[in-house]
Amino acid sequence: MNHAVVMAGGSGTRFWPESRAKRAKQFLNLTGHGTMIAETIRRFAPLVPPGNIWVVAGEKDREHLSPAALGIPPENLLLEPEGRNTAPAVALAAAAIRLKDPEAVVVASPADHAIADLKEFRAILRRALRLTRESGCFVTLGIPPTHPATGYGYIERGQPYGDPKTGAFRVRRFAEKPDAATARRFLRSGRFDWNSGLFLFRLPEFRQRLRAHLPDVHAAFESAFRQAGKPGFQAAIRKAYRAIPSVSVDHGLLEHEPEILVVPAAVGWNDIGTWRSLHEFLGHGESGNVLFGNVIATDCRNVLVRSDRGVVAVLGMEDVVVVRSGDAVLVCPRNRSEEVKGIVDQVKGKYPELA
């Protein structure tokens, strides 16, 4: 059967002051359609039964996670005692899924990305699930680039794979986040896609690769899951996490694979990494303003203004971000929203309770 793993770790500090140490980005309603994690789960609804959707998050985020609200069984909420990057997160879910469905086909996705064209996304994912089941290969979705971004990893496409109807290509290589000149070269070549972070696999092949390339992670979870259903299971999981390295799926597994497939997916993808990228994802209308809450924007263009209380009035501004959340306010140029992470470091030093 098909299963989905939603990876809900991370902090999203660039979305301060809405994102805080105790309320990460994936638990925010940034687009107006619900929390990022809830949107991600709904994305899989027609293709994956609710009982086959799994969420991996940190124990620190427990208060923001209600299985009933997310529409998943309580046992499908998997809490990590500490973050160890994406490879252990997916390995934890894979071990849990194996108890229920040893032959599962799994799609693993970040919890905090946005998709504009949901119908096309589901059509492509349906093809990718079938391709994964039939080929036994790891499959990833690549996003055709719209500009020479330096904040994303890239995937270079090789030769087409199999039936042209699948739209799949062999992966020639993964490329790290490039500098501006390299990103422009990638864009001109027409052979590169952005790495979406979403990938698919068959469970038997995943376990085999985990054993071969990340033996410490494989052994730790094999040992821990011998205690599944027993009183000492949570203690065994904590012990496993103390023994395993922090490593991404890309570096730990995918870069070792001799044959990975990529399916280009022009679905209006955005990783929503900064206030600027949120504005670009939501921006519309002649003025280009995006307003949430009780906001008055007079003679403004291309502004993002959000308020969760009171009234925020903005006059004669252009290309700025204004966010009022709780007991903190952020004002910055849109093109410097990447630097909010540095502001958070200062807040931690001066006002740690607001970080």
C-alpha cells in the first residue's frame, strides 16, 4: 500500500516573530489555509489513506500536535527525543511502517512547503508512486527552476527513463546550493531542477540501503523496535537516538545510489523559507499587497503585513514586511527578510523569552 511520511522537524527561525522556539514554522498558518503541516497532510488525501499517513516531529513540539486534528491515528505520530536530520527521521518512520506493511511504497515530504497547483501535484505523485513500485528505485520530484536561485540544491537530469508517460529521468547528479554564477549556468542549461526534498521509495530497498550506507542508524532502530509494544519501547528509542549520527537523506543515502529517478514537477512549489518567499507565493493584485488580520495599508505597494491582535496601520510604504505577533514586532525590507535569522540570535541574547 501507499504510505506518506511528513517530516515536521526544524524551527523556521526566519519567520520570527510568529515562529518561536516553542512554535516552529510548520505549526503556523502562513497561507491562510491552515497550518503548514495540516496542508501537507491534506495534499496526500486522495492517494494515501489517513491510516497510512505518519508524522515525525520532535518531543518538544508535542503540544502543537493533535493526531485527531491532523486526521491520523495516534500511533502514527512519532516523536523524536532530539533532532538528527532527515535520514534518522525517515528511518524511524520506516521501522514503524514495516510493522504494519513490510512491502509499503513510501513518499516522504517536508511539512513546511507550499504547492499552488494541487491537482497537478496529485497527478504527478500518482505517477511517481506507480513508478517507484514498478522500478524499485528511489524517486524524487524536481522543481523546474523559474530563476537562478542560490538557496536550493539542484538535480541534474540525465537520460529519460522507461515509458515517456512517466515523465521520469535518470539523475545524473545532485548539486549543492550554488553561487549566483553557477545557478545562472544551471538555469541556462535546461537540465537542472530544484531539489524539492520530496522523495519516494519501496520499504525493502530503503532498509537494504540503510543497512549498507548508514549501518549505525539501521542497527539502532532494529534494536529499538524489538521493544515495540512493550513498556521499555520509548526508553529504547531514546537510547537509539543517543547512538546515531545527524545526517540527511541526501548525503546519507541518495548520493550513494547508482540509479535514482527524478520526475520534474511544475506544481507551483515554494519552500516558504522567508517572509519574502511567502509574499511571492501569495502576492496578487495590482498593488501586490498581502495583508492578514486587522491591517490598514494606505498608499502601499508590495508590502506583507500581518497582525494577530490590535490594528496595524502602514502608510506610504513599499517592499516592506511588517509582522506583529504576540509581544513582538518585526519591520524589515522584503529583500532582507533572509537576515531575520540574525535578528533572532540577537533576541536570544537580549530577550530570550521572546525568541
